[in-house]
Amino acid sequence: MVEDARTAGYDIQKRTIHDWIARGLLDQPVRRGAGRGSRPGLHSVNQRKLFLLLLIKREEMPKLPTLALIPLGIWLWWGDEWVPTRQALRAFGTWFGAGARRKAVCHEAALRVQEQLDHPLAADTARTRLVRVFEAVSYRGRMTDSEREELERAARAVFEPPSVFGCTRVLRAVGPPAAAVTVEAVLTRTTALVAAMGELREGRMTEELLVQARALYRESKREYAELRPHLAAQATAQLSPLFAERTFAEELNSTGNDLLYIAGLLLTSPQARAAAARGL
């Protein structure tokens, strides 16, 4: 590996390679022989190609949590021949554990939720409360029943302000019917994300769950690719960013969150588990 790097013009030390293996950017080498005197292990051709790709991309994305999305994305679409599941699980943990749950990241996610749910007649205090509650739940990566109820109240105060919906029993829905934004949809997504975050944080995420999530991820991406133009055409200006076509960089950057959500659905939704079972 070191020789490959130097041949390609990169000065890298063995400790960097060992660190990348521990964090899932690379897989363990295959050992040759057994016992004392066994020869050094070798990485597969595909792993060596991945190594060179990581060296190239490190110049534009030097932080390891972001760099970990590369082997994770390759595993998602190219499979275990390139990146084994054991490595993908470590890479997933590196993306999540080292950088994905910073308060700034959670605050930005809360602002996006508030913007998607925003009603022009919602009170500023309601908007502030929604951001605060969502950010706190997202940062902790867990949600009790009482916290879910608090999040629902905060979301409804922004999406269905009492000054407009207080005297009615109408539940609001906006956007394309096939992907309507509702308070319940936000709660479903948040519950799934929090469940998956808990599994990662506590080290309970398994290779089996990750493989099931990959199958559901691929299927959902294919279905969405077919529907996206129609959804974008039906979306309001407020929701149009949700259905905009992603660049390659945007797709890569969203890999972690998208996979986290799918894994969370498998943990919380019987329908998602049934869909995964049919596809496996």
C-alpha cells in the first residue's frame, strides 16, 4: 500500500493505513500463511484501487467522516466484491460517530424541517420551539414517548397554526400526493432516524441489518428516480428543493443520512421489514 501511494506521488505512512483500516476506509488485508514467520497480508486489487481513490479525494475532503462515505457508497452500489459488509459497517460508524451529530449539523437539520413545515401565519415563538425541540432530539439520538408528543405539538404549531386550524379538525398536507409533507411524515422519519442513531451509538448495528438496508435503499432509489420528475413538477416553490435532481457530490454527501433513515425504517416499520423480506 505504501509503495502504491508513493508510486502515485503520495507520501503516506503505515500508521495512516492502519488507522484507515480501523475506521473502515479500508478492509483488513488477507493474511498469507499461519503462525510465526507468516508473510505480510495483501489487499485485494479492488481495495488497492479504493486506496488510491481515497488518496485523491482526501485533498478535497480531508475529514475522515466525509471520506468514509466513499467506501460506504461503493458498498451500496458495487457490492461486497469491492467493499465487504464488515468494512462498510465500520465506515458507517466513522461517518456517524466522528462528525454527523455535531450540534451545528443538528441545528441545520432542524432549520430545514422548520422551513419545510412553515406556514406563513405560524408564530415566531412556535418556529423557535420547533427548531429547539427537533435539534435536541436529533443531537441526543433518542426520543421518549413524551418527547415525541412534544415534537408533534411543536410541529403542528408551525404547520397547522391554531389561528388557522384551531377551530377545525382538518389535518394539513402539502406537496405531491405521492410524497406529501405532513406532521405524521416528519414524525415517522424522525422516529426512524433516532432508532438507527441509537443502534449505531450503542454499537448494536449489525451486518445483517445493514445488508437489508442496502436492498431497500437500492429499490427506493430506483423508484424515486422514476417518480422524481413528476414530484418536482407538482411541488410548490417551498418544497421544490426536496425534489431537485442531486449532483454526484450531493448524492454522496446524502448517503449516510439516507442509509440511516432506511435502517431506522427497518427497526420501526413492519411495512419496511416486509418489503425488505420480499426483496431478499
